[in-house]
Amino acid sequence: MLIIRLILRTLVGMAGLWLADRFINGVNINSNETLLIAALILGVVNAVVRPVVFWMTLPVTFLTLGLFLFIVNAAMFGLTAWFLEGFSVDGLWAAVLGAIVMGIVNWIGQMVIGPREERGE
């Protein structure tokens, strides 16, 4: 069941990256292979780096009433692009908009897949 969840999350991530590539000026992905690798790297970055950055920036996030999370998510999006040749993000606003698209797609994907508790995991 863990492998199926990982595959589904990767597919949802790929869909979000593909939509960001298509609709956000400044987000560019060169190939389908790059799309797959970017989805995997973004998943790892969000699982490992994002929690550390979140806790480090918690006071700023609190002072901005949570709006700083847009910058944190954009940084994770940009960090993924920095790691991967063939995936580029041109500027802060492209990263913020790309992260918003990813967030919406992940939210919809989570509604379709369902939360972990309902699946008995």
C-alpha cells in the first residue's frame, strides 16, 4: 500500500508541475523525464527540507498571519529547480505561482486519494 501511495503522490505532483509549466510564465520543464524526476525531488524536498525551514521561520510566519508560507513553498519549488537541470524557475513570482498551482493540485489529489487515516494507514 505504501508503494501505491507513493506512486499516486508522484503522479499528482507530476500533474501539478505540468500545469505550472503550461500556465505559469517563468516555469519551464524540458521533458517528461525531467517532469518525473522533478516530482520525486520536490517530494523529498518537501518531506526533508520544508519542515526544517518551516520551524526556523515560524516567528515570521506567525507575524505575517501565515502569508510567509507562500515564500517557504516558493523556496522549496525553486530549490527543486536548482537541483535539476531541465527544470527552471525564473524569479520569485514564478516560484510563488508555481507553488500555488502545486498546492491546489495536491489539495485536490489529497481529496481524491483520501487522508491516511481513512485508508487505514
